[in-house]
Amino acid sequence: MPDGSAPPVVARLELASFSRGGRAVLRDVTLTVHPGQTLALVGPSGIGKTTLLRIFAGLEDGFEGTLHVAGRMAVVFQEPALLPWRSLRDNICLPTGAPPDVAEAMLAEVGLAGRDGDYPGQLSLGQQRRVALARAFAVAPDLLLLDEPFVSLDAALVREMMDLFLRLRDRHGVATLFVTHDAGEASYLADRIVRLDGSPATVVPG
């Protein structure tokens, strides 16, 4: 920066090690996410990408190191995880505390205007994933964590969902940590790509 000060940081993880069941899974991982940045984390299946995202989300403890997250955070997992007995509006309002008008506005942003009273069973998988995105953005997050959010969709729908994410990201100015096994998705969406590799896994430039 012109004045020599450090750029702002939304999230920073400095992880020395993380083990599960007595086996070292991650080692010497340092990741920093800046405001508005989309950082893609790629690597082989089972290498520890989701574990690393769960550490950012506060869902894994026992790691050696430090984690700092500034502001609000939202997570979109591989499965939409919607409540089938609740309306789409309730699926956004109940877990996030967002008022109904915010839920309805977010459903409109993801292409589901007027369907706030529908139920998840009335939607396709792609539409359910739209609701999951709407739920995440309803909390106005500073950091969004995405864990393979386009898995099990056909290629045309994946491209449609990626373009939707880009519109939402740019409109709301959210920083994103995006886990994917697909290098094409990473290249299309991310400002920066890092790769997990090795055993125990560590982060190397993508």
C-alpha cells in the first residue's frame, strides 16, 4: 500500500499442525484472505481441504496454531442442508436470524422470487443450492466459506451457479474461501489458487 501499511485482512490461519486419530493431517499451513478476495483451495480428494475449511469455520478444534476471523462468517457445505418441513423463507430466517423481508430479497437475488412459501421438496437440487447461497448471503458475511458447492450438478448448471456466485460476490463485496477439486472452477472464480499436497498435507502455490 502507498503508506507502507499492511493490507487489511478478513481471515488469517497460521496452523503448525492438526491431527486426527493420532495421525497428522495438516502441517505448516498459513492462509490469509483479504477483503473482496476469492481464494480457491484445491488438491486431491481426501487430502484435507474440507478439514481446513472446517477449521476456519470453528468446527474443528485441537489444532496447533492461531486463527483470526474479522466480522461475520457464513458457510455453504456440499449438501444444501435445508429443513424439509419448513418454507424457504423459514430456512433462511431460522438459522440466520434474518427478517422475512431480507430472506425474500435474497431469494429474489438467486432467482427464486415469489417462492418464499415453497418447501425444499418442491425444488430441484440446483434450486436448493440457490437457497443455500441465499441463506449464506442473508447474514451479510465478511467471509464466505464454500465447500464444493457445485458438486453433482451438470456442466451447464455448474456454469450457471458459478456466474450467480460471481454476481452475488461482487454485489455484496464478500471475501471467499472456496474448496474445490475442479481446477477449472478454481480458475474461473478465484483471484488466488493454493494447493494442498503431501502427507501430512501442506499448502503450496497452485
